[in-house]
Amino acid sequence: MDLLDAYCARIGYAGPRAPTLDTLRAIQQLHPAAIPFEALDVLMDQGISLAPHDIDAKLIERRRGGYCFEQNQLLQRVLLAMGFDVEPLIAQVRWQAGPEAAERPRSHMVLRVTLDGERWLCDVGFGSCVPTAPLRFDSTDAQPTPHERMRVTPAGNEHLLEAELHGEWHSVYLISPAPCRSGDYAMANFYTATFPQSHFRHDLIVARSTPEARYGLLRNRLTVRTPDGRSERRYLTADDLERALDEIFQLPVQAAWRPVLEKAAATVWDAAA
């Protein structure tokens, strides 16, 4: 089975493969529902390979998830195979962070797709706030998605992605304009997967966005946010975590993950969390 056939089967896409906005919208909504965001291999100290055949084997054949470098590299190759004009970019994560985020390295891969002269932001690898629709780069208006409204605003020579939650705008990430090379991502991936202070080295982080809800798992805390703005939180035991990974996030749970799940289940949160 070639890449396009295997990928379309994996995300449940049976529509046209022509490089159109309708195709792009359908793929960007289906992908985050079918292929969850996760970095369990980093927690298991197994590293993350960005070789295309390794990504295909993991995300498509073994039905695992991945984080941005895996998810968006896969999407980039799929879109190129369909005939889209795609440029890989890199962003600095600002989501749920304070002023210190301005000093963070750029460590998030995104894509810029140009259709009929119009530039679109595409991203299927940003966890619990992944855009579930392509977003116009050249409009500062609020843009609808199947979940939150989002907007892309100029910030110097960069662009800031923001999401609207409960009537307030929150920074998601700051996008640099220059296309990246594979070596840029290799360096960022090495940092993200091996730097001792990388949160992926310490925290169980899993996410999936479906038309019904966004599901986010941080350590033992499961958050469910629906498109109408409602949210709920639950705190899970190790057994609950196994069930959630299987039933909610649709991951093939491995026995080797049990120590990671037990550590996550032991998390004690303060009252504000």
C-alpha cells in the first residue's frame, strides 16, 4: 500500500485527493481525531526517529501517535504527494506559559500551504490546542474552527497564533517566516526528546481532538473540552490511565508503559489545578 492509500485509510479519509482547500480542511479535521498526540517514547527514553519510514511504521502501521515533528512531517509528505505547495516552518511555543516563554527555543514544527496565492497555516501536531482547520496567514480576523476560534496576527516579521477560550485570547505559538531544513528539525527534536528540562521527559502528555470534544491528558489529569465551551476534569489511577489510552486515545497500550502510568497516577496536584 502506498503512502497516500495507507494514510487516508488511517485517518478515515475517502474524499478527493486534489490539492484544494476542501481537501485540506477535511484532512486537518480528521487527522487529530485519528492519530493522537503523544510522546510516550520520550518518557520511555527510547528517542524519536524522524526517518520517514520510521514515522510511517509508528503512526500508520502500528497505530501509535506522535508529537509535532512526526505528525507534521507525515502531513507534509502526504500533502506534497497530493500536489500541494507546502513549506515547513518552526514556531516558539507560548501556550499556557508566562513571560518566560519569550526566551524559549523554537521547538514546534508547523506547515505553510499556499493555495491560489493565499497562504494557510496547517498543523496537526499541537496536542490539546491543535488547529482543526487551516488558518489564513494573511488575515487578522478571528477564524472559525470545529473547536475554538483562532486568529493569526503579525508580530514583527513573525506571526502569533492565538486561541479564544471563554471570551479571552490566549497565545499558542509564534511562527518564524523562513522555511526550515530537515537539520533544523533534527536539532529541535534532539533537544525536545533529550534535554533534561524538557517537559516531555517528565510528563505524560496525550491529546486527541474529535468533532465531539478535545481530550487532553497531563500526568493523571484528564480534561475534556467540548466545542460549546464546557469542560470537565478527572483524576485517574494507573488502571484508569490504561483504559483512557485505549478507549479515549485509541492507542495500543503496551505492558512496558505501566511504570510510566503508575508514576503519572501518583501525581498530587494543588487545589488550583
